[in-house]
Amino acid sequence: MLEITSTPLVIMAILGTVGVLIPIISIARKEQGSNSFYAVIAFAALIVSIGYVGYQFINDNVAASALFSEDVLVDDAFGGFFAIAMLIVALFTTVGSFNYMRKHNSPAVYYSLILLATIGMVLVAYSTDLVMLFVAWELMSLPTYILVGFIKKNPSSNEAALKYFLFGALSSAIIVYGISIAYGLTGSTNIGEVIQGYSTLDPSFLPLALLSVGMFIAGFGFKMGLVPFHQWLPDTYEGAPPPIAALLAAGTKKVGFAAAIRIIVLGMVVLNLDWTLALGVLAVMTMTIGNIAAIMQKNLTRMLAYSSIAHAGYILIGLAVAPYSSLGLQGSLYHILNHAVMKGMAFIAIAGIVTTLAVTNLDKLQGLGRRMPITALALVISLFALAGVPPLAGFWSKLMLFGSALDAGSVVWWAPWLAIAGVLNSALSLAYYAWITRKMYFEGEREKRVKEPKSIIAIMIFSMIFLIGFGVYPEPVMQFVEFATPVLSLDLMP
């Protein structure tokens, strides 16, 4: 039974209360242009939430990771891990919006929606019941539909919101279909009870169980940006306000993996491990298509969007080999955390560039290293970290992912090929990241330095310290990831 002081309930209370109060305060104040006031309130709520989760970990009040629970929510290390990652991303989005929202109306609604979406992201990670997971999923999705199209006078923003909504509605319908099949076969929506029911299922019902797992993979694959469920992603990221693109790329995308890891045991039971090869093929397709498409882009936002697709493929490597190597899920969680910082940092850098220079075309980024030196340096560090260049943090998570694939090679023949594909794709990504770097530092005429937004600089400095510091000394993060990783092994098989 969850206590009133359990982490998911406390986070929901803090962010929910503040998220509702901000619009009420806005109505009472009857003021326009109070962006900084509402940003500070949202910032404070997120800081308090991060502090509470951190306090629980420091004082050993967090249970070991558990895939199942009798309750609809479980206060465990796995959920806490994702809670910290998602709260940091929401913090990036809030701080990164400080200057951006000065030029736009309704800041109170904007920050309120960010907090409500964050509640949904956090609750998905803590959910151990299919209905609770779906409710949290929608609580995350609905505010982001509005946030993507928040700049109503921007046609590309409206188009992005419509496309995101249509694909999102389809994915939600697919997830509901999967839940209905699972309930019909087992009489329960508790993930643990569903798995137990599937393990003793009459063979004649196996195709239906298989269909339900396929529905979950497709539904969650939409948010994860897996190929072939990725078509919405580049247009949505390009049309959304840059800070919201950061929220999607670094936040909601990772929530899809949290849901998949909770439910992926269903696939292990139903498909008797045959699903792992399918996930491996999906991983190779996703990272290869994402990187090839990224090379052909002339817009920085679209390039990073396709890069996000590729990184979903890297993370999927860990899930594919999870039953055969203990490093599989650890590598996936490690890269999820690193990617949240790396990609969040990159998109917030874009927010700073858009706010200051109003450009995202790569040809117009020439000389950015001289005009916005801190932003340009941070962007380069984030790109090299995404490529897995040592001694940055992204190197270690990729090394763990590829190492898990090699380790699984003693059990399944195809696993080492995932590592080879991952290394080749990382080299491919380094090529277009280096191209961006060349444009920023070695092309263009000398132009005067412009004033960089202080809020953007704050995020850049924090992120650079994280990526360099935990790249040089990764042990604390590795221990945190190991504690947060749930046990997923062949012993779970019927």
C-alpha cells in the first residue's frame, strides 16, 4: 500500500498544485507579460520535486527496482531514476523558455502545461497497472499536444501540433486495444497478474496474446520514435517551440522506454524470447535510417530530430539483449539518462540561437562560434557526446550498450552484429556532427559577438559539467544506474 509520503504521490501533489495555481494566479493578477514570475514558480516546483526524489535516494528510502506490484504505482528505484531524468528535462525546458516566452502570450498556461505533462511522465515510470499507465500516458500527451502548437500564429507550429495529435491519438488507440486484449485474456490489468495469466494461457489463445504485445510495441514505439513509427517526429520537432522540442526529444521519448521496460516482460513470456531478434532488427533499422536521414538535412532542428531517432535504436540494443546480458538494461538506462542531458542541452542551445538570431538553417550558423561562443561550445560538446567521443559521458553509455551486445554473443549469434552496427552508426553520426562544428568555427565572416541569454548559459554550463565531469569520473552514475535497473533474466520465463 502506497504511503502518503511516497515519491510519486508527493511529486503529483507538488507539481499538480502549482500547475493549477499558476493560471489562477494569472487570472487574479490580471497582468500581461509576467513571464518571469510564472517561470520562477514553475522552476521552484521542479527544484523542490528533484530535491525530494534525491532526498529519498540519499536516505535509502527507495526500494529496489521491481517490475511488478500489487498497487497501481510502485515507489522503487526504477521509477525514481526516470523521475529524476524527467524532472531535469522539465527544468531545462522551463529555464530555456524564460527568454523565448517573453515574445509570446499566455506564459501562465504555458508553464502550467509543462508541469502537468511532467506529472504524466513521472507517473508512467512508476506505474505497474496497465490502466494507470495509460492514464499517466494521456496526462503526459494531452498537454504536449497543446504545447507543440502553442504559437498559434505560426503555421508550421499548427501543422506540427496537428500531425503530432493525429499520430498520438492513433498510438493511444493501439495501446488501449492492447490493454483490452490483455484484460480479456487474464481478467486483470495489473502487469504482474497479466504476466502470470499469460504464462498459463491455453495455446489456442496465444495468437491473441501475441497481438496484444504487438499493440504495445507499436503504441509505445510511436513515442520512442522507432522506425517505422517515426514519421511524425521531424516535422513536430521542427514546428514546435524549441524548448518544447527539448521536452519531447529528451523527455517524452524516454517515457516510451520506461513503459516498454515495464511491459517488455510480456513479450518474453508470450514470444518465448523470439521477440529479441525482432527488437534487434528494429534497433539496426532505427539507428541506420535515423543517421542516414540526418546527413541529408539542412536544418539543425530536423537533423537533431533524426539523430534522436537513431539514438532510440542504440537504446533498443540494450532491450534486445537484456535476457542474455545483465549489462543490457543497465546500458539502456545509462544512455537514457545521458541522452536526456545531451539532447536536452542541444535543443535548448537551439532555443538560444532562435531567440537571439532567429535562424536554424545550417548555412546560417556559419561563424556561430564567434557570435555566441558559449552556446556554440555547449552545442559542440553535446554533439560529440551524442557521437560517443571520449572522455564525454555519452562514450560510457554507448560502450556499455555495445559491450552488452558482445557479451550476449555467447548466447545468441546475432547479438555481436548489433554492436558492429552501433559502432558504424556512431562513426556515421560523428561525420555530420563534425560538419556542423566546421560551419560554426571554420566558415563565415567575422561578426561581432551577440549577447547570449543568461538562462540558456546556465543550462549550458550545468550540462557541460555533467557531460565532462561524469565522462571523466562515471562511477557515481554507473552505481545509480545499476541500483535502478530491474532484474530481467531467463528466470522470469515460464
